Amino acid sequence: MDRLVDLLPELWAATAETLYIVTLALIFGGLLGLLLGLALYATRSGSLFPNRPVFGALNVVVNFFRPIPFVIFLAAVQPFARSLGIPGIGPEFAVFAISIASMFAISRIVEQNLLTVRPGVIEAARAAGASRSRILFRLIPREALGPLVLGYTFIVVALVDMTAIAGAVAAGGLGEFAIVYGFKQFNPVVTWAAVLVIVIIVQAVQFIGNALARRILRR
């Protein structure tokens, strides 16, 4: 316990680093995943911009990258990150790797949630003179906002898990803190302190996401 007290500054710094990585990864991965999900939705058969070759190519790409275990993805994407001038370790690498990995999962969640929008809503908008682009970028995301919030809440929780895994390659955050000061020094108290902080972060995110989704769905 005394060792944990001595490490409290490092614990708070690791917590801040985890939140920093998750926030940036959510911004970059969330935006890229949203655009990719919109493209998947728009180009599928019977949608607003049906295009079988484009949908097929996007579908293959997403299905190829999405199942890759993140710890393997970290190793695979490291040379690519270095070619772009991004260090192969540290928070910058974690943001880069998590953003790319999460993009494919987010795109599928976005696509599935957009499919919940009733066709009648789209037909009514077309009858009122709305363009297909306006429907795709404004009407449909607004109609699916509640499920999208729940989907992104799930993704944020997954991003926190990814930061912990990224700690294994010295990417910073609570994962690296638990490995360096807990696991490698045979101190389970320190390890469980990091676990507790991660659980608190996840519970807070889940509570906020659920509350926001309920508020949207009641409108």
C-alpha cells in the first residue's frame, strides 16, 4: 500500500494520458468511421446511392481489418506509423493505431444503426423535395441519433480497453502503468489500482452515454 501511495502522481498522470489517447482516438476514429459507415449505408443495394462495386470493395476492406486482434494490429501497423514520422511507441502511436483500428468497427456500427431508420421517413423527405445528399448527411443521422449515441458509447469503452492493451508496447496510459509498476514489480495492489481507475472511467462513460441516449429517444 505504501508503494501505491508513492506512485499516486504516476497513477494520475497515466489516467490523464489514457483520457488523452481515448479522446483523440474517438475524434479521429469516430469521424473516419462515421464517413465510412455513411458510405457503406449509401452505396448498398436499394439505398440512396446504390453502387455494388463500391459497396463490395468497402465491405471487403472493413471485413478484412475488423477481426484482427488489436495486439497483432499494433505490431502490424508499427512500420506504417514510422513511415509517416510517428514514433513506434508512446501516446502518439497509440492514438494513431487505435484511431485506425476503431474506424472499421465504428463504420459497421454506424451502418447498422442507420439501417434502423424507417424507409417511410426517407420516402417522405424525397417527396418533400429533399436531395439525396441532404437526406444522407442530415436527416438519417438525426433520425438514428439515439442508437448512434449508444453505439459510440460502446466504442468509447472499447477504446479504453485498447489503451490498456497498447500499454504492452510502451504506448503510455494506465496499461503501461499497470505493467511497469504492477506486473513487472510483482505488486498486485498497484495493478488493481489501475484496474479500478479503468472500471470507474468505463462506468462513467456508460452512464453518460445511456443517459444521453434516453434523453434523445424521448424526444
